[in-house]
Amino acid sequence: MTKVLMDGNSSIGEAAIRAGCQCYFGYPITPQNELTEYMATHLSRRKGCAFVQAESELAAINMVYGASVVGARAMTSSSSPGISLKQEGISYLAACELPAVIVNMSRGGPGLGSIAAAQSDYFQATRGGGHGDYRTIVLAPSSVQELADLTMRAFDLADKYKIPVIILGDGVLGQMMEPVEFKREAPAQLPVREDALRGAKGRPSRIRKTFTSNPAELEEINWSLFRRYGLIKKEETTWETFMTDDARLVVVAFGIAARIAKGAIRNVRAEGLKVGLLRPITLWPFPDEAVKEVAKNVEHFLVFEMNMGQMIEDVQLSLEGKGEVSFYGRPGGVIPNPSEVARVISRLYYQKGLK
Amino acid sequence: MKKVYEHPKSLKRAVFHYCPGCGHSIAHRITCEVIDEMDLQDKTLGIPPPGCSVFAYHYFDVDMAECAHGRGAAVATGAKRAFPDIVVFTYQGDGDLAAIGTAETIHAANRGENTTTIFINNAVYGMTGGQMAPTTLRGMKTTTTPYGRDHVIEGHPIRMSEMLAPLDGVAYIERVAVNSPANIRKAKKAIAKAFQMQLDKRGFSMVEILSPCPTNWKMTPIQAWKWVDEEMTRIFPLGVYKDVTEQKSAD
């Protein structure tokens, strides 16, 4: 397979089709419209597939719910304010143990915010987001190639664990163009999910429900969800380390911020500062063991996020009081450049007497 | 000997939890009879709502997927688009369809989704304890209109059948009632016609059922049946509001 030049949003669409996505339901919002448009062009007329431009994000996520009920691989996408509206449906998907893929090309907030890239939806994505006790798998790509790869992985994970999976990108990742290689061909036909409700032919009728008037039954449902979450944490936690072997200071960053941090680290490495990067790829489950592992040799951590400090809480929880954690963040859709982050790193490095 | 009564195959043998005189059990039963008579039990997906009929899945012996309040039409859209070979129906109350889910309902109807909606209009929020519904009549006392619904303050009852019928995607809409044997027979015929529209891929079909709620109307079942005739049908007249099979071709 050769590489093609593509924007991030479109690459999700192509990767989704190649992962066997049969249904896409969306509602326009910047900066993710290229994905909706890509699906309108490339999915809507495919045999056995469906595309609907819904009347709202609420409707779109509930169309995903309906499609998932009958066993289709279904996805929706939006950006921050629209993702807030989808939380109702995500809670129901989680409660019903239904697979789905939800893309958040996040932008500055709160409120209508801005259309520029931000990472301020970390809490919303990693703590469930809607009402009730549940989690979603959250994948955080940092390049167009990784957007494509993680989109395919998202569909597999959703089916494997019967769980909604969130791809947490941002406006930069969605809009920028990079060479990308799609590592799969679209399947001719996917096997029908065993738990699909397509009419009770040759079997007793089945129910998908979330409501029960019996708290003990609901407690058992919650226990069962969290047993599965434990398994996901064990099996699916992923991260990347970059130049951490001899590092005296490690930057922790995800998504596009990690990409910026890498540039900054290369800059300060050129000046002889021993700095590395730990990049969580799954934000939930968070790679706390990886943080602990790095902390065996490193005392100083700098968490860098394009928000006011959200992932830093997971880093601190992972460290359990050990080490020293500093923070640098730019909220509201401001995108810092590598030299700005390099200055922050180098100031901290000298302040802490690491050189 | 002629058989005059049979338990519908697609109605589970469970005891209804509905109050005495409630219209839900009748609506459930006649829908199940239609599903049996049209031989749809093994190819139907029902979508029950939150509300009194949230437990509809304990009664309908077909695949059932409960959904969030008001989102029935969107869930039905997703299911039917993803797998058009099944018959999809939503079962929704007036708060569900005409308040919180108005947008989903209108747009599913306007897109001409090949789905069927059973719309129970009892002019009140039943399960939550008798609050004002979008269909509550003027002057009617509920727990949130304790002085009677004053249209200047609380607005007018909304007529969904009249509102949806003009939309081009709508194939069939009829308003019926389940407050007398004659009306129940008509209601069953309407439900059968609505399912037939879906099988024929004609577009969105809906049967609005005026349904007594003696508990929250604070009436006896007999008073409630009468009230449907004497008060409800004045604001919500029974009849066919749209039937594309009856319309002459425009060409």
C-alpha cells in the first residue's frame, strides 16, 4: 500500500470504512466537517451501508445506538460542544454494552468556545462523561497516521469489549495533512455480531435495556461493567516513551501536545539537557504503571497540556506522592510552538538543578 | 366451534403492571395481534420508551431495545437504516414524542423513515406522577398545572398528527382511541395499516392512540373512557390525517 496525502478528518473516514464501518451518523460542527463530508461521499452509497446527516448530535448518537442494536459497526463524530450533547447516548451505549466509535475533534471551551484546537475535554472523555458509573476507552492519536491506525483499532476494541470507544483528537489533527498509509482493505462482509437484535428468528426474543427497578440487579450490572474495565486496563493500556532512558526530566503529554513536546525535547537535547517524553496513547485506561516505571529513575515530571491541567491529576495519582510534578498549559485554543515549550523545559531543568 | 378468544403469540404471558382502566394494555394487545396476523413476530424490533410503558419488553415477545427518553425515532432510524430487512416500531408517550423528542420525531417523519410509531396520547405524564404533558387540555388540572392549564401561561395542547401529516415523508397517520370496543377495532385496523405502509416502503407511519389514564386523571375507568369521547376528541379529533395510498397521483 502506498502512502497518500490526506487531512486527519478524512483519514478517519477512510480508516473507518476499511475497518468495516457500516453506518455513520453526524451533524456539522467545525473542525471535523471533513469527516462527515468524506462519509457522505464514500460511505453513503456503499452496499449495506448507511449515512444520515442527523438533525442534532443527540439524534446522531441515538442513531448509532439503533445501528449498534442491530449489529452494525457504527460511528459518529463531533467536536467539543457537540460531544457534550452526545453524552446521554454514550451513557446508554455503555449501560447496554453496545459497541460504538465516537470521534471528538476537540476545540476550545467552555461554552461555544473557539474552533481552534484544545485538549480541555480530557476529564469529560476519561471519566465517563455522561451520568452513571461507567468508562469508555479513550484513544489519543498524535499524527494523521496514528488517527488512521487508532480508528481501525477503535472498531476492534469496541466489538471485543462491547464498549463505546472515543477517539480524542483536536482541531489541528483533524485539519492538517500528512502522508498516511491504510494498513487494511475494507472487508467484503463482516460476520454478524451474535448479540444483534434482528428479529427473533429461530431463537427466543431478546431485550436490550438499561432500566431496572431492582437496585441489586443494577449493582450487579455495574460490577460486571467494572470487571470488564479491569480486563481492558490489563490488556489494552498503551503508551509511547521517547528518549526516556537517560532522562532526568520527563515530559508527560498526549495527542498534538505530545507532538509539540517532541520538537521541544529535540531542541533541548541539542543543548545537552537529558529530557524525555512519556505519551499516553490510551487516556483511559491511563498508563499508570508506565508512569511508575519511569519514576524509578526520574524524579522530575513536567505535564504539558493544551488546557488548564486535567491529565496532570492522573499523573499525580499514578505517582502516589512520589516525584515532583510541574505543569505548563495553554487553554482556549492557543497552540504553543516547540520553542516556547523548550524554554519552559529548560527553565525548569536549571531551576531544579538538574545541570 | 368458532374460536372467539386467543392469547396473541407475540404477547408474553405476563401480568400487566398497568393501572386498572389504563389504555396501554389494550394498545399492547392489539399491536401484538397485528404482529401475529401479519406474521412479523420473528422479524420485528420494538423500541419502548422511558415512562409507564418502559416495561413493554416484559410483554411484547419480539426483540426489544429500550432507548432514552424521546429518542425513539432516532434509534429506529439507525436500526432500520443499518438493517432494512426488519420491521421497526417505536412505542412512545406524549411527553416522549411531543416534548423531549419532538425534533427526532419530526425529522424521522420528514426523512420518510420506513418505521412505525405507536403514539400513546393520554394528556399527562403518567409514570412521574401526573405532570402537565404537551397534550394536556386547556383547563386540565395536573400536578404542575394545579390551577388548570392556562394557555396564556402554559401554552396550548399540541396536535402531533395534524402537525406531522403535511410532511412529505409521511405515508400514514391516523388518530384512534381505545375507549370502546368499536374504537379498539378501528385502532387495530390502523396499526395494521401502519405496519403495511412500512412493509411496502411507503415512508413514515404513525398511529396516535387516545388512551385513558384514570389514575392521573383522578377518575374511575368508566369516567375516563367517557372523558376521552367527551373532552379529548374535541381537541384531538379521531380520523385519518394522511394516507398516501388514498391520494391520487400528482402526475
